[in-house]
Amino acid sequence: MIETDFSAKEPALGYYYQIRYSLYLLLKQRENDDIELALEQLDDIVIEDVNSAKTNLFQTKLHIKSVANLTNASPDLWKTIRVWSDSVIKKHVDPTKTLFTLITTAKASESAITHELCKPSGIRDNEEILKILEETSQLSKSDTNEKAYTAFHQLTTAQKKALIEHIHILDASLDIEQVKQKTLDELKLSTTPDKLVPFYERLEGWWFQRCILNLFQDMANITFHEVQGKIYDIQDHFRTDNLPIDFIETIQIGDQEAEEDHRIFVQQLRLIVLGKSLIKNAISDYYRAIEQRSKWVREGLVNPDEETRYEAELIGYWEPKFALMKDDVEASGDVTEEEYHQLGKSFYTNYYIKTCPQKYFRERVTSEFLARGSSHFLADRKMIGWHPYYAERLENEL
């Protein structure tokens, strides 16, 4: 059995957890649509109400292998208090208008003050909590917490009281998969049950990319309206006359990769002496079309009958045009091999490059790479072709 290094995995999964949890938090607060979210600014997650100037700061702590207990001197607690204290000292936040939340998969020890911090502020003794935290910061010998204790002591008494009154701990919190399930619950009204998971996966995929832009490219904070707009966009692609397109960008195919590709559909293109660039484009379209169709089938968004119908329509588009070319060749009598090449190339460029089969999976699914790539998929099975005598030339190819 392979031993897993959880100590290395926890930090990486911690970032994943933070981003996934941030989407859940934003959706959960949908009753207030004048909010915006940022990552790694004042805290792991920051949600601000742009109208009231109220701020919610969230620290997320994920534990995988062992479930840590939150005690009075727990590093998880004090590292978080250090971050919050620094924000107050630097006047980045007003502790009287800020909610400070620690979200952790650890469990607060019942004998510790952290257990009290899990209760609503109005029913706990905040003065006693402050007293115990001050005693802990003075008596604890923890080197790990030393900087946190120093930051806490720099607060004024009024600032300490406001901070403690506005701290809330969510202990034994949702793990990574549970956050996903809760987010799915928030999205239940966005689409039908059979499409909920693929709907969520596309929203989360966009969310991760958007969060990366917020983190590393100093892009503006993420507003609720922006997320709402993306949800509407995804909804549109899940309507009965449409499908989501996931492989928009052309795949870059290298010269050597194209030269070493001996699949039948590529051989068909070489039969008509197609140029290198168009062959690479064809390989890209083939990959994208196959991957897109496979994903639709896996997700249950299309059924095999739709694929069969679509391929039949592509063959129907090709068949009379190819028959006309073949008739012209046979009527002309003596034709050289080079002329065969040119006829096939003209056939392909006229009907698949300059124009494209106007055959669609659904009425609004009009991406041309699907028609071209699916046609190459048929050519790979020798169901269609471009050279007038492609079947004879490839007779021994399987």
C-alpha cells in the first residue's frame, strides 16, 4: 500500500477547501445581493456589504488525518486571532462592524473557551472569555503562538472586547465533500435534478478560475451579481434546445505529433494532399468533438439516439455531394492520381472549410468544431471520405 503524506496534502487541500467554501458562503447569503467577496486580502475569505459597510471575515482550517481539538492555546485559534488583531490594529476593519468567523473541521474541546466561542455572542459570557484568553496569552509558553499573543496585547481594551463579542467559531465544520453537497442544495432551484451535478461542476470550474484571477491578477472582487449572471448563463446552456460547450479553445497540435499520427481520418486527409496546418486543425477538431460528445453522454445530457441521429445527418450532408463528385470523375474518363488528389481537396475545402455542415446536435448548438470533428470521427471509421476512391485506397487499413 502506498503511504500518503497527509502533512503535504493538507496545505494544498486547504486552499481548495477555502475556494470551494467561499462559493457556498456567497450563495448562502443570497438574500443580500449587494455583497462582494475577496480571497486572501484581510482574511482567507472576506464578504462585504457594499451598502452597510459591514464586513465578514472568515478563516478556514481543514484537518484531514486527525481531528484536532481546539483548546485555549490551539495554534488554529491563535493564528486566527493574530490575523484579526493585525487587521484591527492597522484600521483595516472596525471590530464593532465586523463578524470574525473561524470555520474549522476540528472540534472545540468542551473544557476550553473555544467551546463557548461556538455559542451565539448574546448567550455567552464574553468578559470571562476575554479574561481567559488574556491569561492564556500571558501564561502559555508556546513559541508557535508568540507572535499571535503579541498582536493580541497590542489591542486596546475596547478593541479586545469588540473583537471577542464578534468572534464566532464553527467547529466540526463541513469537510470538502460536504461543502459540495451543501452547495448543490443551494443550487437545486437552478436546474432539474438530473442536470444538477454537471451544472454545479461548470459553475465551480468558472468559480475557481475567477478566484485565481482575484488572487493573482488583482482583479476586482467577486460580486453576487457576477455569480448570479454566470448561473443564468449556465442555465441557458442547459435548456432543451441547447448544450454546454466546454472545449471552446483550439488545441495546439505540434508538427511532429501531426506527422506521427496514422489514424485513418488523418490518412484520409493525406490522400488529398491537404496542407500541414489544415491537418493540425482537423486533429484539434477531432479531439474537441470527441471529448465534448463523450462528456455530454457521461453527464446524461444527450442519449445515444441523439448521437446516432446526428451522425446520420452528417452522412446525409456528405453523401449527395460525394456522389456528385464521383459521378463527375467517372464521366470524365481518364483521370490522373494527381487530379484525384485535387478533386478530393476541393471537395473537402469547399464543404468542410469554406463552409461547414449546418447539422446540429440541438438547435442552438452551432459550434463548427463539432460538425467538422464529428465528420472526422466518421472518416476514421471510413463511413465518409474525401478522395473519390478513399475506400479502395484504405481497403487494408483497420
